Amino acid sequence: MASQSMAAADVKAVAGAGKNYGPALAMLTSLFFMWGFITCLNDIMIPHLKGLFVMTNLETMLIQFTFFGAYFLMSLPAGFIVGKVGYQRGIVLGLVTTGIGALLFYPASIIINYAFFLFAFFVLASGITILQVAANPYVAILGKPENASSRLNMTQALNSFGTTIAPLLGAVFIFVDESAPAIEKAESVQMPYIGIAVTLFLIALVFAFAKLPKIESQNETKDVSASSKKSAWNFPHLVKGAISIFLYVGAEVAIGSFLILFFAEPEIAGLSHQAGAKYVALYWGGAMIGRFLGAVMLSDTVKDLKYYGLILAIAVGATILGWSINKDIEMALIFLAFTGLNILAFMIGKNKPARTLAIFAAIVVGLVSTTVFFSGHFAMWTIVSVGLFNSIMFPTIFTLAIDGLEEHTSQGSGILCMAIVGGAIIPLLMGYVSDIMGYHHAFIITLACYAYIFYYAVRGHLHK
């Protein structure tokens, strides 16, 4: 998901130069896939547990509050732990902790206790936090420094692949008939999470004996203008960037959390939870398509035949993804049309991060506004297509926010990563509003989030 860290800015490889890091990089990308898969499975668990415990939307959103709250509470302890045990052992510890969190869903489903489920979510997210702190630096140093951005984009795409298939598989294995007894609904989560735990433990075993390059801290070059400031908090553009990260992650998670419930409304689509899960997959799949497009269109690649061939290939992939929902060519063409709008936005952005971010934020404001004020399938498609434009927001905001921090970059990165706690707060707020006003108008909360991101892209990121 959007929680990719740029912590690699202050690390370096001490292994020999010129080595083939392909196998190691392939191993690391599996981690990005797994935590993307696990995180997005929450979008299936939310309506499932809401039906199991018969809760209000506010109570249901405690799932995301607990999960993303772990990022806020555990980021600093995770950094301390990884600093003590090293990056490779940190990865193993993160995998084992996440696996234990997955196993806790079994006793939670036996006693059918909501608080126990929330505890399992917290342990699960704590393990993922350790994983992110430990794994991200490796990605940046496995190869040439000038290609670090490309490698990070690739791992983000793998993360998005995990978020795309999680709703599809989760819907098959977790959702049961809504009239089924509580014990049957509770038991349906057992096998998926036991499978996740076993997979994580096996990956941990591989990493425990793998030979990965060692990395160590590297002092950053100091700059006179940056040195005049005692803390990263003294940079207004960083603080505003942290607010933007908070709002972006919160809005992205909140939308994904409410899609199934929203699509079940008669005035929208009247879809079953299982059918709605397919569109959740398309929402996250849009982010994957957008990231692939961003990797191509935001690069300095010469606009040759290969460049346009890649764009065409991604557009074809988007069409196939849209068609796969219901094997309906009309739906495929609708998604392709929104993908075309995404490509056009990249072209207007002209490889300029702030300009591209402003255009994307403005489009999302328009899409969410349409969802709020309209109904039917039109409102459904406009909110699903938001995923396409969420794609490059996190890394773009992150890059703009840490620009010019120099020796304060590490502290700034930590501040921005802690801002991911927006994924805990915004869904909770949206749950409260939806209990009062209904799902339809609760999206006004996310509209305000994207409006601030537009401001940040136009003026908020500027600094001396």
C-alpha cells in the first residue's frame, strides 16, 4: 500500500560491488506483496465482522483504527529493535510477529470476541511495521544508486498486486451466507489466516538462512542552510507534507474500507458482499495500474517506440483487469476510459512531481464530488476510479516533503512514516459520519482530505 518508506536515504551497502542481487531482490519483493495482501484483507474483514457482531460503522472502523494505530505506536520501537538486531534479523522478527498475529485469529474466532480480533489486528500490524522498517533499506541498496527509485516503484507495484488479489481471494474464503449462524461466520476466517501464518513462517525460515548484503548507516552530507535549523519540525513544507500523508493514507484506507458496504446500498448498486469485493479489487488494482504508468511516464526515458509500447501494454492490462470483474466488455471499456484519463493527467503533468500531484488531486476531488452528489453505477465507478489517481500520491508527497532537509532527512522520514496513522483516524471519523448521514455523504470526509493535498501540491510544498 501507500506506506512505503524512503528510509533507505541514509544507508549503504558494505558488500562487494558488482554482485548479482537479483535473487535477494526477488525475496524482498515477496515481503511487499505479503503486507499489501494482509493490509487489504481488512476490507473484507470489515463487512464480515460487522455482520458477525452487528455493530455500528464507528465500532466497525475500530479495525482500521487498531491496525494503523500500530504503525504510530510501533514505528519508533521497531526502529530501535532493528537497530539492535540488524536488518536481516529484523525481517525475520517481523515475519514471525506477523505470523503470530495471523494465528491469533484462530482463538478469536473460537471465542467469538471482538476485542480479541482487534488484538490480533494489532499484533499483525506491529509485525508489518517491523518488516517495513527492516526491509525498505535493502531495496534501495540492491543495485546501482541511480536505479533505486525504479526498484522502489517496482516493489510498490508488487505491493499493489497483493492489495488487488486480497479482496478476490478473501471474498471466496471468508464470506459466507449472511443468514449463516455466528459460529459459521467466525470459523470462516480460520483457514485463510492460518494459511497466511504458515506462509509467513516459511518465508521467515528462508530469510533466516539467506545470505543478504549487510548495510550500515551512512552520515548524510550537511548543508549550511539546513544546518541552521535544529529539527526537521522547523521546516514548514515537511510539516504540511506530514499532514498530507496523514490525510492521503486516511482517505485511501477509508474509501477501501467502505466500498463493499457502499455498493450494497440499493440506490448505488445493491451488490452482495461477494460481488462488491470484486470492485474493491478493481479500486486497488487501479492503484497498481497507476503506479506502473507512473514508473514509465514520470521517468526521464526518451519518448521512443518502447516508451509508447509500455504505455499501450499497461492500458491493455487495465482493460483485462476491468473485464475480469464480471467478464463484461462494457465494464472493461469504462475502466479503460478512466485509465485514459489517468494517462492524460500524466501527460499534462510533464514529469513535474508537484504539477502532476496537483492535477491528480484535482481530478480526485471531482470524482469524489460526483460520488457524493450522484447515485447508481455512475457514482460507483467514479469512486472506484479514485484508485488510479491515488497511485503516485504517497511517493510524490514524500519526495516533496523531504526535499532540502539534508541532515534532517532521517528525522523527516520518520515523521512522515508516523503520519500513516491517518489510516487509523480518518476511517473512524468516516464511520461516525456514516452512522449519522449514511454512507453516501460520508465520502465528504475524503473530499476534504484530497482538497488539502491539492493545496499542498500548489503552494504547501514550497520552501526557501
